[in-house]
Amino acid sequence: MSENKEPHVAKFVYDFTEGNKDLKDLLGGKGANLAEMTNLGLPVPPGFTITTEACKVYLESGEEPAALRDEVSAHLDALEQRMGKKLGQADDPLLVSVRSGAKFSMPGMMDTVLNIGLSDKSVQGLAQQAGDDRFAWDSYRRLIQMFGKTVLGVEGDLFEEALDKAKEAKKVTVDTDLEAADLKKLVTAFKKIVKKEAGRDFPQDPREQMDLAIHAVFDSWNTDRAKLYRRQERIPGDLGTAVNVCSMVFGNLGPDSGTGVAFTRDPASGHQGVYGDYLQNAQGEDVVAGIRNTVPLAELEQIDKKSYDQLMQIMETLENHYKDLCDIEFTIERGQLWMLQTRVGKRTAGAAFRIATQLVDQGLIDEAEALQRVTGAQLAQLMFPRFDENTKVAQVGRGIAASPGAAVGKAVFDSYTAVKWSRSGEKVILVRRETNPDDLDGMIAAEGILTSRGGKTSHAAVVARGMGKTCVCGAEELEVDTKRRRMTVPGGHVVEEGDLISIDGSSGKVYLGEVPVVPSPVVEYFEGRMHAGANDADELVEAVHRIMAFADRKRRLRVRANADNAEDALRARRFGAQGIGLCRTEHMFLGDRRELVERLILADTEAEREESLKALLPLQKKDFVELFSAMDGLPVTVRLLDPPLHEFLPDITELSVRVALAESRQEPHENELRLLQAVHRLHEQNPMLGLRGVRLGLVIPGLFTMQVRAIAEAAAERKNAKGDPRAEIMIPLVGTVQELEIVREEADQVVAEVEAATGVELKLSIGTMIELPRAALTAGQIAEAAEFFSFGTNDLTQTVWGFSRDDVEASFFTAYLEKGIFGVSPFETIDKDGVGSLVKLAAEAGRRTRPDLKLGVCGEHGGDPESVHFFHEVGLDYVSCSPFRIPVARLEAGRAAITANGSDHR
């Protein structure tokens, strides 16, 4: 055994009378709440809690703390004196349950053992004391079954099979129809199973039973299912679990006994009422396991009105005390009500918003607490349309849930068809192996995008989120054949072009056929198409409205949008955007302008290049006039051309085929040949680290100055029209201040020329994206030439980690998440220790050089709830995200301000 390292704690065991609800770190959620209910004078069976510190020692060393056994013995003695009986004694045995209880609720993930203390001798005493042989033998068989599976590792199905055989022999269908003699035989069968499978007899010593069960609960903290749940819920793996040893009360003592689960409000809707389930003549695990059908909690009033009335009073007491929805487990033993557990209950997103505002109206919490009771993730769930889950439709695949929503349409396999069919009134799903900028028109036309490659920050995912478009990426089990216009799904079924499919961007699921969609009233509210009223949806909208209004009043961070055209800008403004933090000008170079870009790339002479730029200038100017009009009075940050030029040229394989075919047919192909030569010339092994961003502006004369001139002329035109354009020019991929100085000097000259020509004074600020580690490390120097920084956290994450974001999520991120290397993808939530450290360092260094330096973020992290809190902490001025994530960012910016002010009530 390794060295037993014990923490410096006063004790490892607390009686229920000693703790309270604020000791969750030490006593776990269940233990802390049992203590709290005991302190409130509620009917809680006596017991004690072994702390999480004891668990940590056990898990680290493989041995329980040296002092633990004596402490458990002392508390067990006190419990036995209080109950007037001893654990497992032959004539009138004390029985206990041993149950897990971590700080954060992990329902069903860890282990529980009931009826500890029963043995071949004490079962007789229990039968005599209860006056019920059947009850005693039923309790004993339950102990052997749970202990065998949980503590001794016996396959649970073996016990279930033996139970089924017993029911078959008796010709009954439910276990309650088995009589005492049947259950006695079942106990014998169960003990034989334990002996055979575990290689030892079922322990008859009650203390051995309890000690082994305690160790089993400790061990259950690290089971695969517990680890998986913690990863899903982002629960730290080093917390450990407490263990609750509680005197048993029995719901399986006949029709005047039973067990149930109750909620103080409906966890699905948030409405007040009587919600829960009750099961007569049963122990607690029966309700969870679904062995028998429960009845609605309201029926308890007819079954046992005294217990029902008492339960209603206790529920009101608990909700007023915890000031929240409470989830309660209870048992009735021969008409006596016992409280076995309470916790703040989990709820749907809609219920979270409703309950938070209801509690404000009841005076139980204030607005700050209400804001902390909801999350951006919950708001996002409310915003996206969903499929009707009651419909049975075949699922054929699953990929990465890249952009939430529910989309139904005919499968199409290229952008041209997507646009064509969409214009004819057809709803389509664009299916590709992966997308590229050339697919933008098709992506806009489609209801959703499905790819067999790529991850959450692939082109398809990022663009889809920006448009609020449903997207599933990386569905590798789907074989996409774009040439034959078909997709083969597992099992060999072929989806032809035109076949209906449905994709769920919230789960990543892909379905054959049409799944009905349920619209989101919350989006209609943000769009200005729905207002609060009397019906259920309107109640939700009113709750969202109230909490959003408070978040906006409290937040310091401003929220901008990533938007590339006037339509997206107007939508973003309706959603509450306070400007545009990222306008990606490359999206303006596609479609009908592609030929002009090709001419620019193919230009052999300066005159040809100037001619192409001259043709592009008025088109770019028109774009910016529309954008500045849509965001009049608000800042608009325009990023100059960023991606490699090869992305604006045809695919090298397709182009090679076209050239080869033309040559074989002796057809003219001069232009295709020039294009192919350009593609080869521009080809790079790693284009994301090649000729792009500021490097383009430095090596292709006139490209950036044309864009700057278009921005300046558009701003001047808007000013002449009595508008208020607030343009900001952003230079991408800067790695050294010298790059920025050269481009800035050229930009300042162009702006001065436009001012002289138009007679309009322009106040255009010029800044840069910080998206390379070197830029972050030399931010103090770069700030000498930059009026603002915008952190491009997508590329910064890519370059810090050395990840290719288009590849890694689909290739090995799943393994990294499963192994616990990542708690969450660093492209989804900012890596605070690595990427975040560089952001903090650059922000501080930049402001040392230029105290009034404006700081923002325009990567995908700008709309991620957890990341928004980080950006607030490091002092950024704004975050920028896709239009549909703006409400989420607004909400989380408000929550971040409350937390930073020391009002975090979570």
C-alpha cells in the first residue's frame, strides 16, 4: 500500500445533528441537506455522514484513514443507543442504509446499499418485530442482491434472472406477489450466486457488511459511469464523495407504507402544484428502477391523507427555506412519514427562467439571485427550434452537434443545387464531406448543413453558427458521395439527392425522413414578433424579458456581433448587439465577384491588377455603405482580407480534370490552364500558417488599400447623408509591430486622400487581431501602432496548441475528452491556463503602452458562457459573437458582473 496521507481535519464523521446545508464540500450534498432537515426539526431517520476528506484519503492511498474506524464505531454506538437496538442483533435488529452523496448531485451514478445488518439470524428477529415474515425475507433478498452487485461485483443480471424464475414458478408477474416462503428460497438462491461468482459467502457479520459497503461507495466515485457523468457535467474529479449511514425506515411493510419522490414545483414547466410519484409497499430504489408503475403524488391524498398533508407542509417549509425548487425523497412506514433526502432540483431551461422570476415575485430572492439561477446554456436551449420527440423517425447517424437547431429538408450535395432548389421553394439540407468558402451561397440557401468531416470550429460549423443555421459536422459513419449525389448510411441504405432528411444540431443526430419541428417563442421575442401575454409561451417570454433586462443593467461588457452583411447586422441589432466586432470581408468576395478575384490573382501586370482592384472597389464600397447604415451610430470593426488566396480558386482536382478533358477533346482551355497554374503556384502545405492576413496586404500591392478606400468612402458617404458611421479597420494575423506599421501608414494615407477628396473628416480607428502567440507576447510593442486589439481566439487556440482546428476535433478530441485530458474542447471554451494566459498578458501589456486601448474578442469564444466570465475578469471591453448567440453573451456578461461583485449565490 502507498503511504496513507491524511489531511489535517478535526474529524471524519459528523452526526446529522452536527452539520448544515453550507457544508456540502465536506458532507456532500445529501449529507449536508439531511443535516439541514434535521436542524429544521423535520422527520429524518437518525444517522451520520463520513466526509469527503475520508474518501480522498481512501482513494489516494487505498486505505481508509486510521482514525475512521474508531469514529464510525463511536457514532454507531450513539445511533444504537438512540434507537434502542444494535446493528444486526438477532431479536430486534437495527438496520442501516449506506448511500453516496457528492457535493454535486450525480443521480444514479454512484452506489447505495440498503438493509445492512440483516443476516440469517437477524432476519428472523426483523420478521418477529415487524410481525411480517414476507417483509423480512423481502428485505433480506434485497440486501444480498444490492450487496452482491455493488460491493462484491456480481453481475446484476444473475439476480434478476433468479427473481424472474421465482415469479415464473409462482406464475406471477410482480415481485409483490411472491410470498414469504418464495422469498426465503430466493435468498438461498441469491447466496449461492454470491458464493459462486464472488468466491466467498455473503457476510453474516453486520459490521463487516457496513465497512465493505462504505468502501464500495468510496470506490464508486471512480467508476466509468461516474467519470463520464462528471465529464458531461464538468464536475471536478478530485472532490470525492461523502457516505451517509442512515437508520432504515421501511416502505415495504404493507399497504400503509410506501415510498415516493416529490417536487415543490413542476421541474418541466416551473408551475406550482403537486408533482411527483408514489409507490405503495415499496422501498426507495423501486421508484427509480421502475419495477412497478407508480401513481401520481396527488393520489397519496386518498391513500394516506395524514401523511399527504404533512408532506405538503414540509415541502412548503423546504422551498421557503432553500428559496428554490426542491427535489424530495420520502418514505412512509406504517403511516409515519420520513424524509430521506432533499436537494435543489434539476429543471428544464424554461422552468429555470419561470421559477427565478416567480421567486422574485414571492419575495424569496432578489433580481441578482434570479440572474444567477439561470445560465446562457439554458437560454440557448430556449432559442433554437427543436424536433418533436414524440414522433418516431429512424435515426441513421450521429455527428458533432456543431450549431443548435432542428432542420428538415431534401438532401442536396452541392451549393448550386441548394440555391436552385431553394429558389424554387424547396427546403434543402446541404450535405458535403466538408464545406469551404465556395459553399457559402448553398449554406445560406439551406435549412441546415451536414458534413461527414470537421469539428465544432470547422468552416461549416463556424459559418453556420454565425448565420444561426443548424449544423451537424463530422458524421463519419455517413459515406458522402458528392459525384454520385448520394449518401450511404449504416446498414447500406442509400439517401439519394432529393430524399428528405432531418438533422438535430443540438444532439448531432441525423434522421431519415421528416421530424416535425417545434418553433421557439423566445427567438420570436428577440426578433420583436412576440410579446408577453397570458399563455404558457408568453409566460416564458415574460420571464426571459425580465431577466435579460436586469442582466443588461448590470453588465460591464458590451456585446457586439460577428456579421458580414446588412441583413445579419440588422438581425444582430434586434438581438441587442451594440456594434459589429467582426466583419469578415472575404465573404464579400464570393458569388458574382469570384471572377474579379480570379482576375486579380491571375494578373500578370500591374495594370491588370489595378484594373481588377478598380472593379472591386465600388462593390466593396456598396457593402460597407449598407453595413454602416444598418449599424448607424454603433461601431463596426471591418477585418481586411484574411484567408489564403487559393480559397478563391477552383478545387485543384476538379480543375485538373477539366483541363485534362479539354485537352483530350482539343477544346480551348487557356483560362482553365492559367487557373490551374495559379492554384499550383499558391499551393501551400499548411495554408493556415502561410500567405494570409497581413502578409497578403504586404505582398499583393493595392489589395488592402482598395479595401481601406472602400471603407473610408463608404463612411464619408454615410456622413454626408447625415448618418453616424463608426468604422474600425482591423489588420489580421499580425505577428510583429513592423507589419502593422507598414500597413497602417498606407491606410492612414488613403484615409487622408478620401478626406481631402470628400471634405469629410473621418475618425477611423485602426487596430489588429491578436491571434498569434508572438503577437500576444509582444503586445506592448504592437499597441504603439494599434488603437484596439481584438483577440481572434480561434486562431490563437490553434497556434498555441498546435492543432489544426478543421481536423483534430473529428480525429482525436473524443479520445482526449474520454481520457480526461480535456474537460471540454479548447475551441469551445477558452483554455484559461494557456490561451487565456496569453490574452491576459497581452491585455495588460497593451494597456501599459496605451491606457485607452480598446480590447475585445471576436473568436467563437465570445459567445461561450464560461469564456464570457473569463473575458470580464481580464478586463476586456466587449465580446463579439454570431447574432444568435448575442442574448447568451448579454446574459452571461450580466452574471459575470454579479459574480465579480461578490454576489455569486450559486
